[in-house]
Amino acid sequence: MIPSVLPTYSRAPLSFVKGEGSWLIEEDGRRFLDLGAGIAVNALGHANPALVSALTEQAGKLWHTSNLYQIPQQQALADKLVALSFADTVFFTNSGTESCELAVKMARKYFYEKGQPDRVEIITFSGSFHGRSSAGIAAAGSEKMTKGFGPLLPGFVHLDFGDHDALTAAITDTTAAILIEPVQGEGGIRPVPDQCLKGLRDLCDEHGILLIMDEVQCGVGRTGKLFAHEWSGITPDIMMVAKGIGGGFPLGAVLATEDAASGMTAGTHGSTYGGNPLGCAVGNAVIDIIGEPAFLAEVNRKGGLVRQKLEGLVASHPDVFESVRGSGLMLGLKCKATNSDVVAAGYKHEVITVPAADNVIRLLPPLTITDEEITEAVRRLDKAAGSLETA
């Protein structure tokens, strides 16, 4: 008999009832150090006072009106994002996958309005993850996500990650855009080198096509810059964000240049909930904190501390771990042991990590994690690894 909740998740046997900063508290009272942050969502930790205040204050005033009317909180957040990024304009969504849908539509509409309706193809890369909508799974193209869901949305060209020759050869008169994550998350914390991002920007400029960045997981301070592409010194034409921008409240956005967004006029896209007063009140509080240079500097410092301690962990458990990868507080441990076993061992020692492809576990803690919590987290990971070695 099918359960009342559709069984599409393989859930851990944990039921959390409360969160405090970097900690999650189980029904039975156990306290877990959270190095997953809801898959990079709780950027400012659990029950952050500033976010709680912003949400409850707004909840006492107005929840929803729809986008038929002006939404002051939405305007304020859009203004902040434009001021802090490459973008000239912002559309608000409720999730990363909705942001993907709009990014695809925006790129295709751009060329349609330019009198090039055949320019519809979007180049993507192996190991990518762009959500689980029809466009998202078609963009990623992996059998794991697409099997059984055909016919797939056409117009995506899939290339091997890092194959520069194939990329150059794949650009044709029907290419509209290149879509890439500056750091692959689900794909196993695989950063795209700065010189490669610069090369992508040059390639797009040379061929007159758009560069779309998926920063749903790596954006909003996760790598130590507000957006990960900033490390390379280049800018995209269109960017998808979500996860951390709401600090735990469902919120996403598409940021774009005026030129890239020029085809999106009244009636070409919409959302009932997108940019609602509740979500944008929280988003404003998030950006006010994470957008501060001093906050981002702390993310960088703590990222270095975590990485140093993880290198020591790898050296201490060469049969369990192979290497550390990533940047800021978006880090991965490449495992020799099966990554799901490492995650499960972590549960037993009350530390939470997130599995990814390429036999990696992800460490995506709240950006507010303290030095003491970092030390304790690595101590628990050390115990978890030790339990695997003696099993």
C-alpha cells in the first residue's frame, strides 16, 4: 500500500524538531552538528533571529497579494541584488528549478526577438544539476534523472565536463546559450577553474551567444563571494539563484542584464507566489547580512579553517577519504569508502553531511558556523571515519 507521502525520497531515519544555529535537535533530544544546512539553504543557520524577526513582522502585516500589484519588499530586494551584482533586472521565483525554467525561456526569447528563432540550443555539461522540472532534467540529461520521463524537452546539447575541444565544436548557428554551474554541487563539488570561466565568457562573446550561470547552490556567499563567478572576474548574462537567498524560506530569482532580458515583456512570464511579501522580507534580511564584505571575509576565513582541518582528516584516514575539493564553505570529501556509508556513520556520531556524485560527501554548513563548531564537527567526522575502519 502506497504511503500518504509519495515515496520519492530515500529518507534517513531522523526526525528533527528544532534547530539552533548550526545544530539540529532530534525528537529524542540528540543534538546534531549540521554540515548540510538543508542542502545549502539555511545559509544563516537555523532560527536565525534576524530572519525570524523579518518573517514574523511581515506575517503580521501581509502575506500575499499576487504580482497583479506592486510589492514593496520585492522592489527593495531587486534593488539590492542589482546594486550588488552584474544584473540590471530580477525576476523572483520560489525555487531553483523555477529559475531554470525562466533562464531557458529568457535565452530562447532573446534570439526570437532578435530575428533568430532557430537559435534555441543550450549547451550543458555532464555532472550538472539544474532541478527536476522538464527543462531541468532535459538540461542535465543524465539517465538517472531522465529515464522514464520522455519525451524530453528538446534543444539541449550535452558535453563532457572539461572537454574544451568538444565545446568549441558544439557551437553552431542554432546555439543560444551555454549553461553552467561555477561549482557543481550534486555533481560532486567540482569547481570550474577561473581560466575556464573566462574562456567561456570569451567564447560566448565571440559567437554572440548568452552565458547562463546556475548559482542555485554555489551562490549567496557560499564560496566566500556573494556569487561564485565573481572569483573569475567575469559576469554572466543570466544567472539562476535560490537556496541560500531565502535562508530557509522558499525563494529564488533570475538575474539578468538589460540586453539578455529584453525579450521578456508583460505577459511573457509570471508566478503566483514568486516574490511574495513573506519571501522577500526574509530575502532582504539575508542579503543585508551576507552582502556585507566583512561577512564574506569571515566565510573565506572559516572556509580555510575547515579545509585545513579536513586535509588533516584525510591524512588520518587514507582508507576512508581521498581528497578535499571546493571553496569557501562549499566543500567536498572525495571518499574511498562508499560515500553513503560515510554519511550514515556521521549520523551515528551526530554530524550531518550530504552525499553527491563521484563518491563525494558535501559539507555545506551554515555560513555562520563558529570556529568551535568547526573543530567539533571535524572531531565527529574523525570518529565516524574511525568507526568505518574498525567495522
